Amino acid sequence: MDIDWDELRAVATDMLEHAYVPYSHYPVGAAALVTDGRIVSGCNVENASYGLGLCAECGLVSNLAATGGGQLVAFVCVNKDGDIIMPCGRCRQLLYEFSVPGMLCWTVAGIRTIDEVLPDAFGPRDLEAVR
């Protein structure tokens, strides 16, 4: 599958305007290519009770589920300046859950696989072995 990284980055950047960030003032946008060719996206949503904020990746995965499911093939996340940023550990685990093996992530260090950004991960494929 061809990946248009510029389009993914543009979609992620467009999501910045939808972010709800009255506390940190740090909007984040995310976009990913799905196995069926569509693009899903998300933005961060903060909460006055700081620990309840939702990362952009959470919105992206909710968008994935709400629009037909599938698996993520390629992913990118940007900050308010449009710079590529790295998903936090929690979000890497969330992305891993919904990724194809070897999903590509555009990171601050370049294009990496999900296995490189979350080494030795435990996920749904591990549970398949015991079914």
C-alpha cells in the first residue's frame, strides 16, 4: 500500500484546530492510514481534572472504531507548529492494539515500525496463541 506521508501530516495538522486545550495550550493532531485506504484522525481533548485528558491518539482510535474498524498501516502525530512529535507510551500501546504487524510511524527520528517505538510489546497477537 502506498503511503502519502504529506497527506497524513496535512490531515493531522488540520486536526489541531479541533483540539480542546485550555490548560496546556498544546494542541496535538494525529492521522493514520487504515488497511481499507481511508484516513482516520484525532485531536487531544483536555479536562479541568488534568489526568482525565484524552490524547489525540485516543480520538483517532475512537474514529477508527466508529467508522468501520480495521487496522492502522501508517501513523503521524504533530504539535501546534506542525512538527512531528512522538506518541507517549500509553498511546504507543493503544496504537499497537490496532496496528498491522510492522505499522509505520513517522517519528522525530524518522520512519520507524511500531515494534521499534514499542519494543517487546504485549498485545492481541499474543493472546491469539492461547485461544
